[in-house]
Amino acid sequence: MAHCGPALKGEFARMLNLTDMITSWVHTRSMRNNAHVHIRAALDHAIKAIPFAVTGMDFDNGSEFINHDVIAWAKNLDIYFTRSRPYKKNDQATIESKNNHLVRRYGYYWRYDTKETLALLNELWPLVNDRLNYLTPTKKPIGWATTSVGRRSRVYDTPRTPLDRLIASGILTSEKEAELIAYRDCLNPAAIAREIDRIQQQLTLHAAQITRTLEAAELAKQPNSNTGIRPAKRPAS
């Protein structure tokens, strides 16, 4: 996702999110731009940080992912590489749902185009990842049912945290399971909330005015809303 604010011009930070379909485990990281060297560095960071083996990845059709560098990276790590169908956003519904309740809720809509804001974002995401992976129960659809009036309704499982789902999957060694449980037990939800708030305030301090100035400049370029005609420029005196 682009941290571009109201305009896609110039260079600005990008965000990479990986979400496991089975456990809902998330990993988020921001990078300077979507050049392949930064994409690969973010993917390498994810492989090291995710506490289980990544055996497959499914990407959208952006050229930042569908290119020789990323495909070769996946091949070298024996990661099964797939992509969604063009113009079928529902193929990526699990990721698309993160745009609001993860990226925009925590990272806002500001434009981030400096080293300072990029560093702040990458302080923010580990805290958010910990909150979502270890402390936030989620429910997953498991089927359909029929209501008393004959309408179809979704049936969901019992809410569990991604860590609980990961443990239930049985793929972790006993040592790794104990390590993750110990890490969860040492987390302080109140301290995480305070630190997230502190970083968000710093992001707003650095980026709010820049974003609003750019937004005003973009709005000034728009055609007159009453006539649909762009106002003519005054001749130089």
C-alpha cells in the first residue's frame, strides 16, 4: 500500500503486509519505495520474523511482485509462488481487508516521504503485529446456515488469536511453542497501546501539515465544480 497522502507524485513510503490464510498471522513493514531491492529486503525481513516456515506466497498483479527478481527470490527459498487473477480483487480479500483496520487505523492517511517518518512506521508495525498476533482474537467463516426465516447466514468459528490458531495447527516444535507463549505472556497491552499512541502522535507531527498542504494544492488544480471547466490562468502582467 502507498503512504502517498492525496497524490501519487514523487517518492513516498510503501507498506508491505503478509497475512497467513489459515492462522491470520500478520507481518507488516514499510519501505522507502517499491523498487525491487526494497521489496526483497522487506520479504527477507518477513521470512526471518514470521515464526513458522513460509512455503507459499500469493501476490496481487503489481509489477513490484510479478518480476524476475521476486520470482527468483521465491524460487531460491523454495517458496511456491502464485498470483491472483487480473481485476479480481476478491482473490485478495484477506489482504484487502487489512487496508482499513490495520494500515489506516494505525498508520493513518498521511503522506510519509522522509527518513524520519519511515523509521517511525517501522517502530509502529512490530507493536501492531504483536497486538494483532498475540492479543487479538479473530473469527473465521467455516460455513453457511439458514435462519428461521430462510435466509442464508455465515457461520463462524470460536474467536481465537492467531497464536492460538498457530499452536492448534500442530506445526510448531515444542520449543518454539513454549517460546511464543512465553513472549505473549510478557506482553503488556497497556504499554503497547501507549507506545502506539506516542508513535502515531509523532507521525502526525511530522506529516500532517505536509499532507494538508499537498491536498490543498491538488484541490486547486481541480475544475470548477459548477461549470466543469478549469479556471483560466490570468495573463502575466
